Amino acid sequence: MPHRVIYQPKAEDDLQKIITYIIERSGSAETAYQYVDRIKVFCDSFVTFPRRGTKRDDLRPGLRITNFERRVTIAFTVVNEIIFIARIFYAGRDVDQYFYEPPDEFDHDE
């Protein structure tokens, strides 16, 4: 079975935020949508080589990170034949802060 790409809701939200940001900065909706289209084409190309990028099991088991055009960081996982795009970060946002989970707290009997 061939691989397929699924964008998680937070990744979809990230794409919308990128569109808004570019429109606000450039004044051009066309530029914003073209840029996001290029990001999507790149993500969709993961079907041909899904296990690309840097493994970041320290943040989440199975998480991989790759970059697009030096401005975008894409966080994703591969489960069987499905590539889940978890987040799409623009302009140097700190990936670690979005995936870090503090250690479980435990009860102290006093």
C-alpha cells in the first residue's frame, strides 16, 4: 500500500497562521497562498521518502523534523503507511517548546 500524508489539525492551523502572517507583512494574499501551496507540495512529497529528516524521539517517540526553504520547520511522524504532519513552524519558532511534556508529577505522602 502506498504512503499517504495526513495534516493534523494543529498543522492546518499553522498553515493558516502562515498565510495570515505573510499577508500582513507583504500585503499579498497571492504570495501567501503560493508559499503555503509550495509547503504542501513539499509535505506531500514525503510519500516517496517518508523517513527523511532528523529523528527527535527526545520530544516525542517517532517524531521527525525537516526544513523547507530555510524558513519552515515541519514536524511529522510515520505510522505504517501514513505520514502525519503534526506541526508546521515558520520563521524560527522553537520546536522543542511545542512538543516538550514535563515529567509526570507524583503524589508525596507526608
